[in-house]
Amino acid sequence: MSRRVMTWTLWLLFAATLPLPYYMIDRGRVPAAQLFLLAAVTTRLMLSEPSFTTRFVAALFLVQSLFYGVLLYALARIGARLIGRHTPARLHAIVLAALAILLVAIGLFEVYRAPLSHGPGPTNLVGVFR
């Protein structure tokens, strides 16, 4: 598996599962994928109704999404480099699969806090996108 494929696979995995803090009306911990989704929705809303509030909310989601997108890409590049250096090529897919299983399993516990989609309490990965 090439390093580029490993990097993008890790980036997608991190974006879909890692609980990242965000700041909006209320604070929470959600995967970057939800921030990307909320940024897309509020940007569309900002274009159709350009009030101060919608521009402010869209700007907050966009800035956080871009920041986490770049941060997760840097982590994915480092992770792909480490996997490439420390494991044989035939084990790269197995290491990525094991990491995916681990992160999804952790996501099934209540490690997220998504007040915009779930409520004030902790939730799991399913509850984040409810």
C-alpha cells in the first residue's frame, strides 16, 4: 500500500472517529466529519440569508473545519510515515484495519458530546449523527 493511500485512509478514519473539541453556542466533542457537515450547511444558509448571525456561525464552523482538516492531515501523514517505516509492506492493510476497528470501538462508548445534534449529555458515534 502506498504512503499516499495510507495517509488518506488515516485522514478519513481520523475525521470520522476522533472526538475533537469545538466551540459554538455550546462546547462539545465531535468528529471532524460532523464539523464539515455543519460548515457546509451553515455556509449554504449564509449564502441564502446573509445576516450577521449566520455569517458568524458559518465562519466559526468553517474556521474550525479547516483547522481540524489540516491538523488531521498532518497527523495522518505522520501516522502513514510511522507505519511505513516500522511495519513490513504486507502488514500495512492489517495495521490500518486494526486501527480502524480500535477507533470505531472507542467511538461506540460515550466519548463524544454533541449538544447540537444529541443533547447536553455524552453520546457515542451513532448519537452524534442522530
